[in-house]
Amino acid sequence: MGAGAGAGQGPFFLPSLLLLLLTGSPAPRPAAGQLRYAMPEELEHGAFVANLGEDLGLDVSTLSARRFRIVSRAGARQHLEVNLENGILFVNERIDREEVCEAGGTCLLHLQLLVESPLELYRVEVEVQDINDHAPTFPWQEYVLEVAESAVPGARFPLESAQDPDVGTNSVRTYQLSPNGFFSLEVQTRSDASKFAELVLERALDREQQRTHRLLLTALDGGVPERSGTAHILVTVLDANDNVPAFDQPSYGVSLPEDAPAGTLVIQLNATDLDEGSNGEIEYSFSGHAPPRVRDLFRVEPRSGQVLLKGPLDYERASLHELYVQAKDRGPSAVAVHCRVLVHLLDVNDNAPEVTLTSVSTPVLEDAPPGTVIAVISVLDRDSGENGRVSCEVSPDVPFELRSSFRNYYTLVTTEALDREAVPEYNVSITARDMGSPALLTRSTLTVPVSDVNDNAPRFLQPSYSVYVMENNAPGASICSVSASDPDCQQNAYLSYSIADGHIHGMPVSTYVSINSDSGHMYALRSLDYEQIRSFQIQVQAQDAGFPPLSANVTVHVFVLDQNDNTPVIVSPMPRNGSVATELVPRSAGPGYLVGTVSAVDADAGLNSRLSYQLLQATDFTLFSVAPDTGELRTLRSFLEQDATRQRLVVQVRDGGQPALSATVSILLSVVENMPQTLSDFSEFSLPPEASSSSPLTLYLLISLGSVSLTFLLAILILTTIRCRGERHSWRGRGCSPPHCCCCPRPGASSDGLKTSNLTVQLPTGTAPTACLDVPGGGPPGYCYKVCLSPESAQSDFMFLKPCSPPRNNEKDPGNLPAPGKRARPSQQLQVSKQIKQPNTDWLPPSMQRPALKRY
């Protein structure tokens, strides 16, 4: 169409327009919802025919965008075309009316015009008007006519007709005969309005006077300008054969089905001749002016007069055939007589409907509303009557239906909402069936793909995920993978994963884990510690790439598994001043005497925190034993004279992990005759009440001290003053003022640590002269608290806090532990802020060990 657009404005535009005005072409007019135009044949390429854009009321500027075009059947010649720039219908190739319309009558070109967005269909008829471009012609340039001299005036001799492909007034109008003294010419009209001439004898012939007569026959048409054709007639005068054959009737009519096979008898002709011999023998043949088409379809048996079918018939091409048969005897001066045979064809349902997909708009969106036009379908059946009536339908199992817009034109529309995820493609079977008997049908399949719309949110394969991660994992290691699916396709199904914002123990979740946005693999960004965090939750989001995007969330539960990564911590006994733990054992102790209890804690859980105790080293293994479960240190036998007075023991505490971790503590036991009331490394700072209430000696001493306290008060004060002055220099060297009760931090330690240490020390009467405690995690590191008592009395009520040297070799000062075999009072507990890992309660030590655990 683009190529022909420029031709429509070429040099042939004005001449063709003038030619249309001169020929009186009618203006476009609607006919049953369509436009009709007229144009002469033989116009040059590019000649103007009509302004369709104006006549149809279309916006010329949108014709190209809306794909305005002429729809024709496959293989059909495109005689006309449309210029998309101005909407003008112009001649695409020269039109020969006689070639396009073989039969006579009105020659119409039926055009179907299609425009999209929205889809509209128009029908246009263009009548091709005949011009006088052909002159009449005769089959032969010279005819030989034999006439018996016995022919009487008035005898008629049919002549060969001239043929003119033009129609109407441009066809053969009349015949003329050159002037002569014997013959005249009469022009006859057939039923189809065509003309033929008969030669009429005006006076008797005399062979002896003139043997031949030469005449000139001229055929004239009615066109402007007038055209003509001539033929010479040679009339030979014969001797008398005074009888001519005669047909039963001058005209015959017969009906024949169009599907009759070759050789079918059409009609049996019969002519008679009264002469005898060769003058009475008749031969049949087609007249000289029988058209070639008739000679191709029929044949005449010369002797029998049978008219037989020779070629295939086609009702749709011609429904009536007119045959002219002549009969002539074999005598001299034979005269041919003629008859007309009209063969009417009967239509047979021999043409199946033709289905043409004029326009297809695919693929269709799955959210297209019902009534969306998918395709325009044209149906054609070349039969006539009921055989040419066509009904069209689609299979009932598809969400489509056909709606008729024009006769034999249908639009395929949707009837319900589509779902690509259920059916991504439809094969629509279109069946066209005519009304003949038997009916013929044609099936055509139209594939309608459904394009995707983002109407499905992603869906995770599991409602939630549980992940178990061993603590101390390597940062960056994969911990799990989540996966989601989306039934949509292409970019609507492309998923990206992300982690929703949140906090884990006050820290952003993005500092703990990350996720691969494409694969869904999750990675730990830090090493996890079971003792700090045991489980947490993460919200993972999967979002597709559609517009608008859809998403789904899933909860990932992360459980941290314990690993044996904490060594047991011995909390009792605690070494004093960086040395080994010491304890006094009375020599009178018998077998099973409880020397003390070794207590330890493990921050791990489960088997990793289950502790067992064993004696690793001993001066005499036959003298002491350690309970493997409770850590109780007991004597195995009584002391002998030869036993050493100082026994060194090494106790190992081992957990149940794989591999097992252990810790050891060294204990120095001194065997004494009498047990002094000193602070044991196994005991708390305050002695249990039983120590003062159960002994009469203690009660006696308390009463004695109370009675003589006033007497010795002055002496004690003087002694105290002297001792404080003697140690003034050591206090100043440590940066401490010399109060009566002082706590000296290490150099460089924060002064605020003392305020926040939450340390409460309660010392009753009867405490040991000196004791030093360094509490792990309680207050700032580097603080040492030393209890200073008067050397004059072991049960003095006066207490002094004295700075001490820091622990050495990472050893911890003795805690507030119960004395061997004793339980501390609840009021005698040491309170320390919790700044170390809390001991795991999955495995609790026996009740004998629990007082030591309460401080942590």
C-alpha cells in the first residue's frame, strides 16, 4: 500500500478524474450498509477511484496507525489499493472488464475494508464499466454460402455472427450488407440481446447467368466512437436440392446437474429431410458462431444428432449455456438449418465453505474483559441458494464465541475471563457448515496464546522454616536456603529474596544474616554464640518482578546449637593471693571426714555442662578421695604418725563434651592438732552460726570479752593508731588516703568502678586475721579487697579494709565460700554484678555446691 500511495497523486490522477466525470459515474452511495462506486475499465495504474477516507468518515491521519487496508482472499489479484496518506482508492493494476467478468451483465468488484483500534469492517462495491475497446470480429474472414438455384425468394440463410467482448451498447448493434440485386439482410435478436444476421433471397437465382455472388458483411457496435468488423461472403449457386432438413422444433430446453460426468447425454436432436439418397442424409454440427467455451464443454455426434457432455460444468461460473446446432444433408447444394438448445445447469452442493482469518489480534491478555475481539473471520461458499448459506460455530469447550457482523463475516470474541496459569494457549476449532444436502463443512483451527498478567503472588514451599546452626560457625557460611514459586511466567515469575527489617537483641537483623536475592541462600554474617543467643526469627520476603510487584513472607526460625567451647570454671576453692588454696585438716579426722567441696560451673549446655571430678595428683592417694559427681573431698582413712603434715592435692574438673574440656585446682592441706577458727578457702567470709553457738568455749570467750571490753578499750585504740601510722607510707604509695577503713584501686583504674561494684562484705566476730577476695566480674577489674584485723584478738569486732596486691597468674581471690562441712547463712552472701557468662543450669551441681553458684 505504501508503494501505491505515491502513484495515486501522479499524472494519471486528473485524467482519471475527468474520465469519471465524463462517463457520468454516480457519487458514492450507501447500499445496505456499504458504499458503491463506478469506474471505467482500462484505467492506468494510480488512477483515482474514490476518496474512502472522506466517504467513510475516517480520520485520514490515523489510517496508517490503524492499519487501514483491503482484505482479499489468498492468491486473489489486487486490482485496487488504498493510499494511507489521504485515504484515496486508486487503481493498482489495469483492469480488463472482459477478463475479470467473463459473463455478461454488471461487473462488480467486492472489497472488504478493515481498520483496527477499534476493529471495524466496511464493504465497498466498485462497478467496472465497459468501454468500447474491442471491435466486432467474425470467426472467418470469408464465408462460402452455397444456394440452390431452386431457392425461392424469401429464403433465409443464417450467417456467422460477429463476436464483440464488450457488453451493452458497446457490443454488436447491427449488421450491414453491401448493395446487390439478389440479397438483403435482416438482423435478428437472441434471448440474451445479442444480434445475428440472416441473408434473405430477394429474387430467384439463375446459375446459368451468374454462378457466384460476392457480398461484404459489416458488423457495427454501438460504442463511441463506433467500431466495426467485416467479412466476405461468397455465394455459390448450386443445382437444385430442393428440400432442406427440418428440426422437430426451433428451440430446445434441457436441465443438467453441474456434477454430470463427461459423456452424459444432454439431448437427442432429430431433423428430417424429404429428399432421398445423399440429399436426405443429415449431418449435425455446431453452428459457426458457437463460442469456444461451448465447444469445450459439449460435442455433437454428426450422424446421430446426440449432444454429449465433453468437459466439467460449473454452475458458479455459468448457470446457462446456449448451443446452436445445425443440420445439413449430404446432397449437392445442401442447405443448413439451425436450432437452439438451452442447457440450464442445476446447482449441486459441490463447494465446501472457505474460512479465511481476515485479522487476528493475538496474543490476548489473560485479564481481557469478556467481549474482546480476537479475530475477524470471513466465510465464503461458492454454491447458490441453500447450498451457499453457511453457518459458523466454535467448539463449546473454549471461552470464545462467534458474533455475526455482516453476512458471512464473524468476529471471534471472549466470553469469560481467561487464566493463563490454567490454560496458556487455546486451539479454537472453527466449523463452517452449509445448508446443502448432504451438508459440507470446513474446519479451521486458530491458535490463541494467552499472555501473562502478574496476578499471582509468590508462594513459599513451606509455611515456615526451622534452621539449626552450630555455634562458633564461620562468618559467611550458608545456613539454609528458602525457595518460593510463582505460577506466572517471564518477568512476572522472576523472584528476588530479601530480609525484612528487624532487630535481634537490639542489633539490626542485617548484621546477623544475609540472603542471596536470586537463589534464596542465607548466610551467617557473624559467628553465633549459644551462650549469648539461643534462637531468633527472621522474616524473609519473596517478591516478583511484575508490575505492580507481588510478594510473600515466611518466618525462618534459627536455633543455635551448643558446642563445647567453654572450659569449666572452678569457683571453690579459690587460691589466695595467687598461691594455691589452703585448708586445715584436724589430725583427729576419721575416714569420710569432709575436708571441703570443689565447686565449678560450665556455661555450656547439656552434656557439655555435665561436670565430673577426679583426683589428678596427691601426696598420698590412699589418704583422700574426690566424689566424681559432687566434688566432695573426703578422707579415706585416719591420719597416721608417719603421714606428712602438708598434703598437696590437684583436683581436675572435666565436662562431658566431645572433646572434653577441663580445669584443675591445687589444694594444700595442712594437718593440725587443733583446728583454729580461721577463714577457710572452702568457706564464706562469715562463719556459720553453729561455729559460735555450738562450742562452749566460744560462748565463754564472748562473755569474757564483753566483760573486759571496757578495760582493754583504750589499749586497743592506741594499738590501732600505731598500726595505721606504720602503714601510712604504703597507702600513700598506692594513691590511697589513710582512713580507718579503705579500699584502694589499682593504678589507672576508674574511680567509678568502686561506686558500681555492688560489693557488700559482712564480717562477724571470729574471722581470720587476714583474707583477700577478688570477685570475678563484680566491679571493675583490678580491685582487691583485703580484710585487716587486730592481731591481739581473733574475735575482735573491729574491721579494717586494706589494699592488697593484685592476683597473679590469672588466679582469682577466694570467694565467699562456706567452710568445710558447713553452710553459710543467707545473710552472709557476697553480691557481685553479673558481667561474665552465666553458668548453664542444664546441669546443676548438688545442693552442697549451690551456695557457690549463687554468686554468679
